[in-house]
Amino acid sequence: MLESSNCINLDGVVSSDKYNLLIPNALVKVVNECDGKVETTRTNINGAFQVCLTMGCDFNVSVEKKATSPDLPAYLP
């Protein structure tokens, strides 16, 4: 029997439109606006990530990645 969960999975992919690249190892920060709790995860080699969001709350999601190439900006948008 499946157990009920108090969260909804958010699956995402981090990419750069400007450079048409998937971004591995980017830091994904999710702030729960109900209680201020911050959850962090990193993208996998394909730029994908997954977090579990509490139902009934709003969230602020941000992504950070330091560039590893001198041709790229310090932080990708």
C-alpha cells in the first residue's frame, strides 16, 4: 500500500539559454515561504534536480553556479 506524503516533488533542469548548456553541480536553493526553512540540493551531471515541496506553501527557488570557463560569466543566470 502506498503511503500518503505531505509534499509534492518538484523536478527541474537548470540550463543557460545564452550558452545552450545544461548546468551540472549547480546549487539549487528552495526557501519555504510558510516557515522560512531553506533546503539545498545540487544538480546532477544532466543539470537535473528534485526537491520535495510542502503542500500548501509558496516557495522561492534560486540557482547559483560559479563558472569554470573564462569564457562564461562568473555566475550563470
